[in-house]
Amino acid sequence: MKPDFGAAADDYRRYRAGFPDSLFERLGALGIGRPGQEIVDLGTGTGSLARGFARRGCRVIGIDPDSRLLAQARALDAEAGVGVDYRIGRAESTALAAESVDVVTAGQCWHWFDRAAAAREATRILRADGRILIAHFDWIPLPGNLVEATEKLILAHSPSWAGARGMGVYPLWLRDLGEAGFRDIETFSYDLDVPYTPEAWRGRVRASGGVGGTLSEERVAAFDRELESLLRERFPGEILGVHHRVFAVVAGAPGRGDSPRT
């Protein structure tokens, strides 16, 4: 069963760290996110990628099936002073015109899609010289660190959670794009520590699929109390540096005739 991220929409908006400016700077050097580009952000959620591109002068459409997340995205956009055209829809069937956009993006969400169908839809709506971006910004569990301890606690409350022990890189996405006919596939990744207060880290974890997206309100509250104790006893301090990894896949649209259209 997929997590219901809309159930944790408020925590998702307030505490999940958005994609860092450094990612947009690197993408800009690759020609993605230039002013005036038309970008469609699939599975936009609370709009982290969409908002970052809008800040850089792009015209952005954000698509997501959950109206609760889109409401939070609009509130965050208002605070940031930018505008994104948010629409209810799915990555596999956007209802956008064929060959109408410069860039298709998917941040922290490609694994939730029917990936082959989403790749076909991206091919359909991209212009001939268009690009696709799949990006992730993941916490990284390492022996003895805060993330490892947090994941162990999540698994104690949500044993079926599949998000533990990730290393923040996704080689299967390259196969998805290659099989869909995308060309000039390239990747990059880099690490950084993200500062959280203990309260903010608790909110960030409540917004994860293994907690707020899965557990009842009562069980989320019980988990949160245990995480509060864990932080106080093992990771004291006003600021926690949480190890994260940025990972991105960028590829060029298939040539018109390189891949089948369905």
C-alpha cells in the first residue's frame, strides 16, 4: 500500500527540507532551469522543485493527484512570492498537449509512478530538444548516525516500511529512461549536512511515508514521543546536522521516431 502523504500534509509543508539551491545551480550549468523555460513537475507534492524553478524565472506547471499537498504548495508559493500553475493529475496521464514543454521533472517521486508509463508520457509532452530530470534529496543512514537510529525506530513502529537503509542513488532510473529511448543520460550526486532543530527533525520524520503516511494519529503521537526521548538521550543539542545526499539523472528527449508512441 502506498503511503498517504496528504495525511501528513502540514508536517510535509513545514518540515521537509526542500531541494537545495546548489542543485538548481548545477542544473543551470546543464541548461535546465533557465528563465522562460516551460517546465512540468510531475508528482509535485508541496512544490519543492516547482518553486525552485519558478524562482529562477521558469514557467512551471506542477501536477499531483493529492489536492491537500497542492494546497500546501500554494501556501508556500505565496510565502516565497512566486506562482506555479498547480493541477490535479497523474504523471502517467498529464492531459497536456504533445510536444509542449521544455523540461519534465520528478522530485522524490519516480518510484511511486508506473515508471514505464510516466516515461512514455514525458516523451509525449517534451519538445524534440527537451530534457527530463529525476531528482532525489535523501537522508543517509550510516553506522551510529542520527538517521540510522531514526530508521530503527521507524521500523519498530512500522515494520513493513520499505524506505530504510537507502544510499540515495537510483541506477534503475537510468534503465527506465534508456528503455524509453531517452538519450545522453548523465547523473551526478553529492553530500551535504542539513541543519535541523530537534523539533524540526521530529516533524520531518512524522512527514515520512513510514510514519505520518502510514500510521494512525495515535500511533504517530506514540512514535513522536519515543523519537523525542531518543534525541534528548543520544543526540542532544540545539542543532542537528543530518547527513543527506542529492542525486540527479538528466537525459535528452528521444528523437521523434526513436521510440514507440502509445
